[in-house]
Amino acid sequence: MNESLTPVGVFGGTFNPVHYGHLRSALELCELLGLDHLALMPCAQPPHREAPDCSAEQRAAMVELAVRDEPRLRCDRRELAREGLSYTVLSLEELRSELGPGCSLSLVLGCDALLKIDSWFRWQELLELAHIVVIARPGWHFPATGPVADWLAAHRTDDRAVLRHRTHGHILVEELRPLAISSTEIRDLLRAGRSPRYLLPAPVLDYIEQGQLYR
């Protein structure tokens, strides 16, 4: 067993656009799990949904604006630089190669992503590269049977200290402050000519308004 590792994390998503729900969850995870930092990683070409109506470059620029004043949060642009669909396992392989085998790495997922994880490319290899931290929200239920249920039963732990002693291989479920904000809601407000102010950082809203995004 390794001792006194300093864990780092990566939080993938389309961030279309990034908002305070993403950011508050990211910051709470840094503090709860003792992460050195958590990188928000915009998905350039999502494998399981239609392409966002905002470019990957624009979404990454908004993430950079959102995290620029918080040293524990950063933007990871690696999926913008890679051609083809943005498979998470490929990003984790790159991160593991960069960080080395002795680094504790965690992938942050929402409950909705976890429920569909058995449809992901090479999903059963994810825990060979990183831990997985699942953000639990009120009303979500984990599957009781099937491959995802078996996977959870085999790897889930409630011990946050595992991130400081193991480099990969465990699943943590964290219940965080519920902030009922969604990117879909923000896009709908903008398309209706209404203001989403106070749902997302002011610099991000300024960027959206300057570019007339989501109109």
C-alpha cells in the first residue's frame, strides 16, 4: 500500500455551458477528498449524445473563464486536441502516462453517467486507470441488478482515505450540496430572451452575450 499520496481528479462533461452547479460540486470535492486539484475536461465530440450547439473551443473558453480565480480548479483541453470521438478511457490513459503509475487519479461522474457506464467504450478498463467518484443527487437510485450493479458491488468503498493510499480501482459515492441548475435550463432561458444571471459566473455570461451564443 502506498502512503500519503496527493490525489488529483478530472471531471468530464460537455459544460454547455459551465455553471455554478458544476463549479460548486468541483470545489466541494476538492475539499472533501483532499484533492490537489480537479480539472474540468470539456468533451469535444460526445460519443453518446448529439454534438453540442456550441463549439468545443467555446465551451473550453467558458470553463477557463469560470475557474481562472480558483487555483484548485483548472481546465483540461486534451479532448479538443484529439481527433475522433472523445472517449474517456483514452483521456485517462493519457493522464496516467503523464502523471505516472504512483499518482492517485480520480474520475468524477454524475449519477446519470454512471447508470449508462456499461455503454461506454472500454468501460471496464476505467478502474485500471483511476478511481471513480460519483456525485449523488437527491432522487437518484443505483441499479439493483445487472453489470453496473455488480461492478459497483465489487469496487465501491465509503473510505475517502483510499484516495491517499491507492492510485486507482475504487468507486466512491459522494452526496453534495444540491444545486438545481442545469445547462439545459440556461440554454432555454437564453433562447427565450431571459437572463440566466446568478446561475453561472458573470465572465461566462459576458462571453455568451458577446458571442450571441445559444440564441
